[in-house]
Amino acid sequence: MQRIENSPDSRQKHLTMIAYGKTARCALAALCHLAQFYESGTLRGSQKISDAVNLPQTLVAKVLTSVSAAGIIEGMRGPNGGYKLTKAPSEISVFQIVRIFGQDKENDDFCPMGPGWCGVKDHCPLHDTIQKLRDTMDTALHSTTLDDFAN
């Protein structure tokens, strides 16, 4: 019988298969904040965003750089610089934000029984339930936009 790893670290790692990571959550919070300023076109600096969403400025700045590279926001340097969304909040899905920070391959092939079960042997008893949860999560991430948070 295969040993099931059940350390706190392994449980936490496997729970991320449905919940996205810290950087994706940070990006979502920062972009929700920027969505509030879309209509006015107001630029927001990483420090102001950091203060508003109660996250470390260094993390917010790092995340904004990645999101900017993906074209969802644009940044302007200088004393009056900052960031703004490149399109309306209703046109930016949560999925577009989360996918920038991706999940690792092991989490994509998650099985609660550990490696060597689903895809190697018969599916585990939770396989179909977990797949339904993943499908529901994907649908929610695609259909929820920043506009849903900004309003």
C-alpha cells in the first residue's frame, strides 16, 4: 500500500489546487483597487495601492510589474506616475489575473491520495468530485470580472 503524505506542508500545498497563490491574491486586490479609479483615469502608485489593500509595498510593486508586462495595466514613471487599467473592469476577468501567476504542474495533477494514483492507477474516490470543483472554479474565474468587485 502506498504511503499517503500527510504533513502540514503537504496538506497546505495540495489545498492550493483550488485556491490560487498569494501573488495572485495580491494582484487581484491591487487591480480591484485600480478598478475603482478606471472612470476617472486617476493613476495610483504602488504605495497608495499597498496602503489601500493592506499589503506590503514590495509585494504590490512586484505584482504590478508582472501584471503590467501582461498588458492588463500600464504604469507611468515620475512624480505624478502610477498605474491604471488598460481596459474597463468589466473586460478583465479574474482568470486573466490569476493565470499570470499560474499553478505549478504538480498542483494541476492533484490527487488527494498522493502521486501515483489518478492517471497511474484507477481514479481515487474523490477524483470526480475534485474535477467538478475545479470546473466550477474555472467557470467562476472566467465569469467574474473586476467590475464585480468594484461595484
